[in-house]
Amino acid sequence: MKRMIAIVALALAFCSTAFAGDVATLVNLGFSPDSAYFMFGFYGLDAANGKPYAEVYLVDTKKNDFAPGGAFKGMYGTEIQPGWDPAGGFYKLFSDAAPLARKHKIDHLAQGRLVYLLINGVEGPDALSFTDFDSGDQWSVALKETVEDKAGAISSSFGLEVSVMAKDGKKVSLKAGNPKIKRKGVTDYTIREIVVAPDGKTVVALIERVQKDAYGSSVHYMVEAFRLP
């Protein structure tokens, strides 16, 4: 009887997790040797149907845009059973993206140097101030977002204002992102990670975005890439 109760409890816990909303798992897939390209992806269970999905992107860090053919998306009809891992959808999709990763020499172990990480479950601030303990540089990053609601139709945009002060007192300031890009249905942005590429100059900010639709809110990811002077 105890075993049956435990199995039922497990099944209920799984179902409540699967259909409570879409919270994607972020994956850093690494940089090319010259830091000109960065690959990342995420996966989860779709909030609308509970089916596994995955997305993988190859980013041209110099252009701050997807490389040609660098966007991969998959939605899979298999219903996840208790004990199954939705990462299977990610592995399946990555097999399609692998030839492009090889073409651009993406090294999956060259994931850059993490200088900022927001712990899961913590609400991230729009203004960050932190120290790069490897270099001693002082960082300030402000996320400037604008959300518009016109008769229930939500759209939003954001940009980043970055300043870095080195130990010798030299300070650089720059702006990243494009506030003119309006994203339909996105209600909020949060900086999840900031990674310095192997060249020490290219920076990738991994941004969490909250998307609202008829089925509720889902969490997906995007990146902004920029280069320090």
C-alpha cells in the first residue's frame, strides 16, 4: 500500500510540474576558437500541450545576430512519462545542429568565463554591480526595458548599458541590444548570466524572457553579444 501511494504521489507531482508552465533549461554550448561564434540552446515542456521542445542557436558575436542557418527549433509529439527527461528533445535537435557547430569549430568545452550568475529561483534586479574576481574589474550593467500594453496586446523591448572599470582606473562604457526591436507577448527580461568569451573581449549576456500567451507564462532565453574596447 505504501508503495502504491508513493507511485501515485510521484505521478501527481510529475503532472503538476509538467503542466504548471514552461520553464526552460538553458545550455551553454560553447564558443569558436576566435570567439566569433557562440552556440546555446534551451529545452523544456511546452505549456500548451505538455510535449517536449528544444531550441538551439548559433550566434555571430560580431554582428550580434544569428549566423546563417543558425536557428533550430523542435517540438516533439512524444508524451513525457514519469521518470523521462525532456532533455531527450534537446539531444535530438542538437544532432541536427551538430554539422553547423563543426563548421564553425564550436568547442563545447570552451564555454567562456562566467562573471555573473543569477541563482535559479531568485528574482533578478535590472541594475547589476559586481566584481570580476579574475581580473579585478568592476562591472555595472543596467537593463532598460519598456513594456507596452495596447488593449491587451503586449509588446516590449530592452537595451543594456554597460560600464567596466579596470584596476588601473580606466573606465569603458557602452550600450548593447536594440531597444527598437519590439517583441510580441514578452512581459519581462532578466539577465541570467554574463560570460566573457575566450578572447577576453567578447561578452555574451544570456537573457531570460517571460512570454505570455493564452496558456499562461513561459520562460525562454536569448543572448546579447558585444565587445569591450
